[in-house]
Amino acid sequence: MTEIASPHISHPRIMVLGVQPGTPPFRIMEIDGVVVGEARTVTDVLAAAAAFGVPIHDMDDPDVVRWVGGDKYTWRLH
């Protein structure tokens, strides 16, 4: 397999992990592979990214943010 034929695998700086049980439920957030805290809303993700100097122009861009176990609208356990 050549490089051209291999799939592109991005390594985004921000990872928002799956929903965790809590009151209210939350998602663990990592920036550059380090856990930086809990996010309960999309606004929390934007605020944490800004605090660490990571600009987010498109929350749906997988090269910027990887949503694990749901997307930016998933904030409750199913």
C-alpha cells in the first residue's frame, strides 16, 4: 500500500470523549492528549479551547475536534 492509497487519519488537538453519568451528565475533554476537564455543553468545549489557545472555526471539522461516542449535540446518556 502506498501513502496515496492509505486513508487520512487526523490527529486533532481536541478530543471530546463519550458522555459520562453525572448530574448533569458530562464529557471528558482532552487537548493535545492531556485531560483538561469536563464539558457539559458545546460552550464549555469552546471556552476550554480558547483558554488553551486552540482556535475552533468549525466544530464539525474532524481535523480540529474529534467527538467520541456522539457528536456536538450528544450530552445525555442513551
